[in-house]
Amino acid sequence: MNWSEANDRPQLDQNTTVESEGAQNTLFIGDTGEISLEARRVLVQLLAGPFLDGRRHSKLWSVLLRDERVIRVRLSELFLDLVIDRDLEVAFTRQADVGDLEVPTLLRRVQLTFIDSVLLLYLRQLLIQADAQGRRAVISIDEIKEHMTLYETAANTDRAGFIKRLNASIEKIKKYRILQQLRSTDDRLEISPTLKLLFSAEQIQMLSRHYKSMALATTSSQTEPAESDEETGL
């Protein structure tokens, strides 16, 4: 065996190993992906949103923690950040802060009406109270409606119209799994801990004071604030 042949042999073995590893992650004809089936499932869940709940998807959560680095790389290639709260066992994506760089936006922008915003703030406050008492944050539809009547005047609509819009807001928040139906009851809902990540304590206090002042106002000329875009990853 000459020197050239001796050096060629380990190179051949190394290439064979790389090809073998790539073949393990080939899942369909024409597949050029490099990560495992499990990691791809985590990526799909994160991109589909609104979030990955470790309590509901324990297997995906384990894979996320195991393959966090490679998943972050894949999301970065799409101009997305990965947010992980290990205590809450929740993860979601958000648009990366790219400064003045012009990049396409992948995540949908969720339109929040005045009623949506007030309801989310109320649910966020209930989460704070539940945490302080060491219990789950559970509420009924009737309790939500009773509290939200404080803002009926500020919403500048008739009673029937307000109830219709409130019901639509509740359904929207349920769609994004911020409110989750309890299996043991028809009218009790649990507030997802994910909501803690959407508003800081300072934002809660500031917006709560603002909306409460609106609710107590008696002028008939009040109009609903313009809808705002909130990039929450929902």
C-alpha cells in the first residue's frame, strides 16, 4: 500500500459516515432535509403556532430542549427568534429584531380590537392572582361577561352588539388557546400560562388604569380606539 492509498482510505470512510447519517434523516423521495423527524415536528408546531405547550406536547417539548440549537438555527434562517420559558414549559416564535434590514415577515399579525385588549388584560391579571395563591387560573364565561360589562359604554355600541362582539372576542382567544376548555365542565375555562409572556407587569398596570378610566367615563362621544397590530406569535 503506498502513501496515497493510506490517506485515501480514511477519507472514504469519513464520507461514507456522513452519507449514512444523512440517509437516516431522509424521510421521503427528494428529501434534502438534515434534521430528524422529531425536530421537524417541533419546527412545524412552532411555525403553526400559536405556541408549543410542554404540558400538552411532552414529547415535542423534550425534543425541543434536546435539539434547541439546531431549531434556533433553522428559525434564524427565517428571521425568527425562539422564545422558551422553561418554568412555564412554553415556547413560541416571534419576528427577530433585524433593525433597518428589510426582510419578509412570516408570522401573521393578530388584530386586537379594544374588547380583545381589555379581555386579555383582565385574564392576565387573573393569572397574577392565581400565581400568588398557588392555584390554577380558572374562570367561567359568565364571570368574564360580568366583568366586561364595565367597558360596554367605552366600546360605543348597543347591548346586543356588545355581547356579540364580546362572544367573538372570547372565541378568538379560545382559538389561540389562551383560554382552554376544562374537560370536566362545559362553562369553565383555564387561562393559559402563556399569557404571562405577552404583557409585562408594568404594561398591565398602565393599560389597566387607562381602560378603567375609559370604562368610568360618561361622555357619549367616546369611540372605540383604532385596532392595533400585536405581534405576539399567536
